[in-house]
Amino acid sequence: MHVSIDYQNEIDDIRHSYSQILAVTDVAALRAQIAELTEQSAAPDLWDDPEAAQGITSRLSHAQAELDRVEKMGGRVEDLEVLYEMAVEEAENDAEAGAELFTEIDRELTKLRQDLSDLEIKTLLSGEYDERDAVVTIRSGAGGVDAADWAQMLQRMYLRWAERRGYKAKVLDTSYAEEAGIKSTTFEISAPYAYGTLSVEAGTHRLVRISPFDNQGRRQTSFAAVEVIPLIESTDHIDIPDNELKVDVFRSSGPGGQSVNTTDSAVRMTHIPTGIVVSMQDEKSQIQNRAAALRVLQSRLLQKRREEEAAMKKELAGDVKASWGDQMRSYVLHPFQMVKDLRTLHEVGNAEPVLDGEIDGFIDAGIRWRHGQLHGDNK
């Protein structure tokens, strides 16, 4: 039997959650942004500069989609309230018909809770570059061949996550280890808010397991570092003088050092002042690899500039806390299974689905945790 007061409380909670999302979203500002971008997109000379035009239309599309999501959610909350009133009235006249309506309410409550949670996460992604595509680099750390294998397992985890969500992922460069696994890999994930979403994955990931490479079957701890940066856009103005660049070309290689083509198409680009090195071998030609390498290098320099600005602000504010991005998650496969985030304390007892790309719980908890850190919330 359905207890009406329980449903009313549930609906009140959902209405409260939606009100909080509305407050954070600032619908009036969003509408003003859409009006301004719509006016810019109607300019007759818009496509004289294709890159600028693409930026305007992309921002307009994202802003309109965000407004639609928020407004449709409001409509669903109102529909649920009407459905509840109908169910209460119907139950008094026809118990069976009322029960069917309450069953429908149950289904919509479950979906609304999940969709509101997803929408709330999006409202927390308000950083300057959060809505951009992401460039992810994974490097093997301490742990020898196990660490190289672990880096490859992490690459698969993130690519499977992208695949599950229907996001476009493209591997830009991979440096294979001699025995197994990879020394490093860089890949791009293209989706709205890919950077904001994945940026909470940056840091050191630790794996504990029985080593498949140890003939004595000993337990091994290995580490890999994950770096996430926003993809550069033409409006960012990261100019690199030619005399600050060193460019080397070489042949692309596959697993075990085997050559995968017969021409010097791969590119290694070094930014001399900072020592930042980017390699690129995924594209077919040297020209394409050079352009892709330059784009990732510019993204890294943009990230470096942001980190330096943030460090300066922290110094001025007297903030001496360690960066949240260091050693942030442990994956244990032996003697028991567990994946635990050391910042959010989010934990699951089965590592296999996580390693197969089911990491949304960790990402959502990380986004909420970061928002709390930035706004002094102790939750």
C-alpha cells in the first residue's frame, strides 16, 4: 500500500534539489548569454573567420543545451506533482487505477533523482576551461614492468569510459615499454565538459596485486600518474616563437619497438624555455603530427600558466595546503578487491567493473569534493 505522506516528502525533496540547481545555474544570465551569442551568430560577416564562427556557434549550442536541460527538468518536476495529485484522487475512487499511477510515480522518482544528480554535477563544472575537450596523459611510475602494464590498464579504463558514454576518443601518442605495457600515452577525449569532468582524475593512481610478471607470485605495488589538461582553442593566444621550439622527426613505432611505417613522420617537439616535450605519431604525415604536437604543447603551456597563477594566488592568500591532485586513488586486486578514492573516500568492493570503465561514481564524488574544497564546504 502506498503511503501518501512518503511521496509528498520525496517530491518536496526533489523540488528543493531543483531549486538549488536553479540558484546555481543563474538562468537569467544564461538567457542573456544566449541572446548575445544569437546576435553574434546572425552577423553577415560571421564566417569570414571560420574558427571564431565555430567558437560562437559551439558556445551557443552548449548554452542552449544547458538551458533546455534545466527547463525540461522543471517541467518534469511539475508533471510529477500533478501526477501525484491525480494518484491520490484516483486511489480514493479506484484502488487498482491509483496503484498503477503510484507505480508510475515510483519509476519517475527514480529517474528524476538520477537525472537531478547528473544535472547538479554539470552545474558544479563552472571553471574557465571546464566545458572543453580533454587531453589525458598517463605515465608509468615506480613498479617496473608492472607499472608499465598498470599505465596501459588505466588507458583502457578511460577509453572504455569514453566509449560507454558515446564520447569520441583519439589516441595521439603511445610510448611502449620493452617487456609489456606502456611508458606513456596521450589521448584526446572530445565531448562537452570533458575537461571539467576528467580533471578530477589527475594525480597518482596506485595498484596492488599479485604480479603476473613475477614467477614467484609475489604481491606488487605499482604507480601511474594521470595528467589532464584542457584542449587549446584559437582564442587562447598561446604564441610560441620558433626560436623556443626544437623539433625532431623519427619513425613511428609500435609495441616492442617495431617500426610501423617507413618514413620519418613522427614528431618530437621540445619547448626550450620550460623543457616540456610532446611526441606525436598517430597522424599519417609529418605535417599533421607537427600540428597536433603544437596543439598539445600549447595546451600544456596554458595549463602551466594557470597553475602558476593559482600558485601565486595561494601564496598571496597564505594557503599552504598540498595539492589535491597527488596520490588520490588505490586499486586493490589482492588479497581482496577494492577501489578507494583517498580524497572523497568513495569506495567500491569490486575492482573489475571500475577497470572496465565504470568510474562515474568516482568522478561525481570528485567533482562534489573539489567544489567543497573551493568553497570551504566540509561535506
